[in-house]
Amino acid sequence: MAHSAADHRQYIIGIDIGGTNCRIGGIYPDLEFAGQVKKYNSRTLFHTDEPEKVLIGIIDDFIRANPEGAPAGICIGFPGTVNKAKDTVISCPNLLAFTNRNIAGPLGERFHIPVVAEHDVLLLLSYDMKLLGIEDADCIVSFYQGTGLGNGIYIHGRFLDGKNGVSGELGHIPVYGKTDPCPCGNTGCAELYCSGRALERLRDTFFPEIPLESVFSYYDSRPQLHEFIDCMAMAFATEINILDPDYIILAGGVIQMKDFPCDDLCRRIRHYARKPYPAQTLCFKKGSNHPFAGILGAGVYMWNRL
């Protein structure tokens, strides 16, 4: 949607709710920030039975602190699944207060502007697509390797959400022969073997003397790390073989770590990709590591929606 010069003081309130930190900021249509981004501790902030009231409080504070503009909409990214109507969080394992809560309804009533609840990965993908100039592509898959395995899919001009709003749960495809229990309730999920949590367990078990942030500096001499990367490559190639995407975005805390073997990951993905296509034409892109990517993505997503 085009925006006129008259509405340049309007901004989107973007809220990025992580398991550890919650950030709130304002985003103008040109992706400049309105005022200062405010950071809170998620566990302290949402240790409550009424998280929507807490959100109303921090949004009120933000609007008061930025009187020179006016909010045009609110977009909130959650580290969990959101329903197809984009108003209710279905499951939020790291912040249980949000599970089965309608968030958009109470906020819309209070502020009288459009409110959207969305899976945080799709907001990161919105920002990366804008940043990389690939918004016109037919199919994009993104893998955000952080504490868990985040996965966003953009196809035929829209984000894939599925019948219930929970598509893209690549971290919960089962791995043959594995029976370890996953917090999701199933067993043997891929996320147990190739996520930030899995990397931490690997380090604690096999080389506790190495600081976590430096583990990939020892990649060549640690077969366990090769297995970790191999598991990532298998999971990613599974989706790539199904969707044959134009672009593959690789991002997230694990992939941004010092000495992460990105070339080897891409080589292994090509190895598992079907020959000759899509293997021969895979196009990898590095995603942003901007600390406020979730807020910026909320702005891109919501301005596109309004």
C-alpha cells in the first residue's frame, strides 16, 4: 500500500516477545524508528494470569513517550504458534501465560487500531525479504536457528499459515529411530538434535571445557559438531526438496555464531537436495542479525497489511 507524505508521523507499534527479552518500538513507513526501543525481561513482565493487561500497560507507556506521532497499528511477534485469524496464541511453551489467549481482541478494544498477533519467524522473514530486495520472489524458505528451529515459508505472494495457522513447524518433523521426548509432546523431533538447545547439550556432554560461543572454532576436530550440522542440513533439505524455493534464508543465533561453518552447511544441503534440481540452483542468502529485526519485521509486515 502506498503512503502519502501526510501520514509520515504515523508509526506501527512492533512488539518482539522472546523467551528472555521483550522489546517494543515504533516503525515509520520508511523503517525509521519512532522514539527509543524499550526492553523488558519477558519472564518478569509476563509472570501473570493476564498478559494482555501487561501489554496494554507497556503500549500505553510507549505512546505517552512518543507524543509527536500516532500509532496506525500494532503487530506482536510470539515465540510460538498463532491461530489463522491472527488474534490468539495457540501455544507458547517458553511463556505459558500466553497459551490459548486472545491477545488482539482486548488490545484492539483498548487502542481502536488494527492489532495482529503473529509467529515471530514470519516477522523476521518480512524484514529479511525487504532487506534483501526479494519480496517479488515466488517462493522463499527461511531457517532461523536459535534456541529452537524456526521456519518461515512465503509462497505465491503470501506467508504460508495452513489450516490452523501452524505450518512451518520443521523443528517437529520426526527423526527416524529417535525416541527422545520433546517439550511439544511428541518424541524424536528434529529440533532436539539441531537447535541451540541441542548444541548446548552437545557441548556440556562432549567438550564442557570449551565456551559455548567458541564451539565452532573447534569444528574440524569435533565429529559431534559435524553430526549436528548434518542433522540441520537433512532437515532443511527435506523442505527444500518439497518446495523448490527461489531463495533459502539462513539466520538466527546459531548461524551467526563465531566460526559457524556456513559453507559446509550449504554443501551438505546440496548433497541432500534432489539432483539435478533443486540441487544445482539453490540460492542461499544470509538473514539479518539486527538486534531489533523482530520489531522492524513487525513494521514491514503491518505496513504491508494496512
